[in-house]
Amino acid sequence: MSKKEQNTIPESAAEKETTAAELDAIMRKYDRESNVRVWEGKPRIFVGIILAAFSLYCMYVTLFANMLDQVRLSSFLGLVVIMGYLTYPAKKGHVKVNHMPWYDIVLIILGAAAFFYYTFKAPDLMTTRIKTKLNDPVYIIAGIVGILVLCELCRRSVGLPILCVAGIFLGYTIYFYVKDGKLLANVVHELFYNENGLLSTPVNVCSKYIVVFIIFGAFLEKTGISEFFIALANGLTGRFAGGPAKVAVISSALCGMVSGSSVGNTVTTGSITIPMMKKTGYDKNFSGAVEAAASTGGQIMPPIMGAAAFLMADYLGVPYSDIIVRAILPACLYFLGVFLSVHLEAKRLGLKGLSKEQLPRIKELMKESYLLLPLAILIYLVCSNTKTMQFSAAVSILATIVVGIISNIHRNIRHGKPLETGEGTHNQRFKPVHVFEALENGGRSCISVAVACGVAGLICGCLTVTGLASTVINAIVTISQGKLFLGLVLTMICCIILGMGLPTTATYCIMASTCAPILFKMNVPLIAAHFFVFYYGIVADITPPVALAAYAGSAISGGSPMKTGVNATRLAIAGFIIPFIFAMSPDMLLINTTWYEVALITVTSIAGMYGVTYGLSGFSSYERHGAGKAIGIALRVIAIAGGLLLIYPGYVTDIIGVLLVGGVLAWQKIGVPKMFGTETGNQE
């Protein structure tokens, strides 16, 4: 088979249909949000209207409504319960079309009634004595039913691991109260009705900010921006060595900002990039790992980061724009590390890029750059701090509709013909029905996030009311003996273990309540401590043995899930190193730095990331020549050490790092040719 044939991606309709079915199966296996009921005909329209109406309700409440927090949050969760049970069946697998069992109808009625009871009774309950409320059976039963129904919905939409964690903490809380002679009613009061439980910060932030940005992401997808990102990345890097892998890195970074889901992004962009990588010559385990590592990093890429970033802004009491600024350099280093890894792997394997015929023309793609208008408006509004985040997202949603209209005009100018292959990306006219579909998809995507935030609030409530958070803090401080590095390692382990089974949002909430204060006690700036736990909650998605994003990537590539996870961890090594750097030296987060210090940190960090990825890639001239393997390994170790020193801000570490990395590269360029009689030993 010729190289041209190897680089050709099958385009038959039958193969596309098979691929679509396989991708749907992968999503259902690794992403619980994709295990939904099947509605068709009039029931499909009815459910779609409910979801779209919920999106409109959320936008109205966040922008205009002025009501008690208890009323707003309880009604929000009540609506989430209704939509959640209409969307998610009791178990995975095949479900009957247009069928909903009687017990789910009962759960909808009971769960919604419990939350709406609090909605309508909130003003009266606020003036009622606690003793009177604790003796009211309706008050207690409504709280118990609300918690149980929400937990069951969490099992369906998010997964069982988070419920196991919640169950342990809830059991401890009940024991804590009972042993002190208090009643179960006290637990219900604290966790369901009090601001320390279900209706605490996670749900509050979700209802105010996160849902509007999720809806914005749904609108962006309807404009065809994901296809534009992939085509743009293809046009920019596809022709270079190992081009498809570089396309995967760039497109996943851009698309990940919009999707906010590691697994979802892996499957969506991976369906295009992974086959391209395999046909170019990349190993199947490596191909799946590249997509998983890049897709996972989408949650740390500004301006639209994962839902936990909005929670961080609220916990810290800083504008979201401040979080964006702090996140820029670490995020760029993360993707630079992945990009350099795939480049060095391509050089090691001698891979080529895609042919000119397979690449889109940048000149034609730029004619569709108007698709970026909503993101540009969002960035400007958020960073200017002149408007609220809700307002900024709402204006950006309106901008997506305008972009859709521009897209139609653009097509009409081109005589109404579909854009030719290689010229453009958005081949579907934007219609009014797409506005409805975006509202519907946005409402559906909000369910699992809202439920995860509710259960995370429940867990945080247990930690707070029992004082367990302080106990955990003191225990880790004692074990680490006040040594920062050991404290960071213990915190990292906790984050990764929790993150393997919990959504990023829930992991961050728990760790922000427990481990972030530990790091703060050890003189780590508070914002650096929160970024630390935020990063490790995210990279858990690609950390074996439970690495859902890597498993999804392996399902597309046909590789080994475990090998794909190990490769993804190696590729995303920056995500494991950088948090230690900014925890020990917050300059990387641009805290109290000048412009020239920022410039120096940026340059040295880029050089350092090259040294680290160079050492980890195994691309040593000694190893290529099959001799002096021990020397080659030693050079790789030196390169990694020099890279780490360069990443760590400081004049002394920078000088030593330059000498180490520069020395290795110089030896590869000068010393190896003399030993092996070749023209050059460094082929990067």
C-alpha cells in the first residue's frame, strides 16, 4: 500500500454510519451522560420543550430574577429532578422507545414535591423556630425524600463512585449526631435546608454561572465551531511531521474549551484525529493517548475552563477574569508538552505529514473566522470586568445566533452551494430550529453537572457540620510534618484517587474544603493551593488504573486501555509537574510579578518543557544508532533534570537548567556525529 493510500481516510457512507454507531456505543460505555432514554415523535418534542424551557428559565433567573437564594436554588434542583428522570433510565443498556416505568414517575413526583415544598415554604420556614421545624414530620420527610431522590439521579447520570463517597460521609455524619444524642432530624435540617448542604456554594455557582456557560457551549456547537477548529488545526500543522497528532493536540485544546468534558471531547475530536494518526504511522496506543491527553487538558484552557473554575472564582472571591489570567501560562505549557511529545515521537518514527490534497486551504478557512466572534466577545466582556459573567455569557449566546445568520449570508454569497472539500467546515445552514436544539442540548447537559454539584455540596456539608474537614487537615499536616513537598504529594494522591471516581467538579469541591486549606497553612498562596487541587482533579481522567478519557481513546484506536492510559500520563506529564512548580513558586501563576519576570518565566518554562519532553520521549541519537544505550539514558535524565530546573522560576535554577539542557543538545549535535561518523546526531 502506498503512503498516499495509507494517508487516505475512508469516506464511504456505510463506514460513516458504522463509525457513528461505534462512537455512540463508546460514549454510552464511558460517559454516563450519554446513557439516556429514547424519545421519538410527540414525546421527543415534549421532552425537548421541557429541556429548552429549563434553559430559558435559568437564563432568566440569572439575569433578571430577584428572589431568595433558598427559593432560587430549591426550584432549580426541583426542575433538575424532573428533567433528570425524564432523561436518564434506571440502568444502562437498551431501553424501550417512549417508555418510562411507573417507579420513575413516582420518583419524579416525590422528588419535585420535596424541593418545591421548600421553594414555596421558604419564606415561612425562615421565620419558624428550629425546634418547631424539627418536630414537623412533613419538613423532615421532604428533606429525606429530596436527598434520596437526588442521590438516585446522581447514580444514573454521574455514576456510583461519587455516591459511595457521599454514603461514607453521610453515614459518619449520622453517627456523629446520634452519638451526641441528637436526632436524625438535625442531619436533615443541616444537609437539606441549611446553606451548608445541598444548597451550598456548588449548586449556587452552578445555577448562577455554570448553566449559562453550558448553554453558551451548546450554541457554539451549532455554529460549527468544532469543525472549524479541527479544520484550522489541520491547515496549520497537518503538513508537518506527524501532522495528524499535532492536529489532535490543537483541535482538542480548542474544542475542549467548548465541551468541558474529557470523555466527550475525546470521542468527538478523536473520531477524526485518531484514524488519521494511525494511518500516518503512529502506534494505536499512542494515538488514543494523544487524543485523551489533549482532550483532558481542554478543561484547563482559558477562556472557558471546566465548571470547577467557576467554583474556584467563587471560593476565592475573585473575578473569573483573574482565574483566566492565572491559568494561561500553565495551560500553554501543558499543551506545549503534549505537542512536543508528538513531534519528537514523529521524528523518532520518521513520520511524514499529510499530503497537500488532504489539507484545507487556510485562505478559505479564514473566510469563516467570523465563527470566533462569540468567543471574542465573551473574552472581552469577562476580562473587562464591566459586566457580570452571566450577562457576558448571555450576550455571547446572542452573538452565536448572529454568527449563524452571517453563516447563511456567507453561503448565499457563494451561490447557496455547499462548501467544497478543503475549503470550509460549516456545511449546514443555521435555522431557527437550531436555536431550539441548542437550548435543549444545553438543558440536558446541565443535568449531570447540577446533580454532581448538589452531591458535592452534600459531601462538603458533612465535612463542615461534623468538623471532619479540620480533622483531615490536622492529620495530613501531622503526617507531612510541616514539609511542603510531602504535603503536596499527599494532596496530589488524594486528588487523583478521588478524581478517578468523581467528576472534576465534585473532586474540586471536596479538595477545596479539605486539602487547599492545608497547603495554605504551609504558606502556599490560596489561589495556588486551589489551582493545585484543580489540576490534579482533572488529570485523574487519564491516570491509570481508572482513566476514562484514555479508555475512550483506546476504544476508538483499538489499543490497550491500560497502555493508552500510561502513554497519556507520560504525554500529559506537564499536568503532573506544573502544579508542584506553581505551589512552590507562585510566579508561574503571575502572582506579584513584573512584565519582564513574566517574559523570563515564559521563555525558560518553554525551554524547560522541551528538556523534559525530550528526555521522556526516548528520542536519543545513541538509542537510534543502537549503541551506548546507557549514555543515552543518562543524557535523557540530565535533560529532564535541566528541564525541571528551567520550569522552576529562579535565576540560579535557570542558569543550571540552561547548562544541562544546552549541554545535552550540543552533545547530540556535535559529540554523536564524531562517535558514529554521521553528519548530525540531532534530528529534531
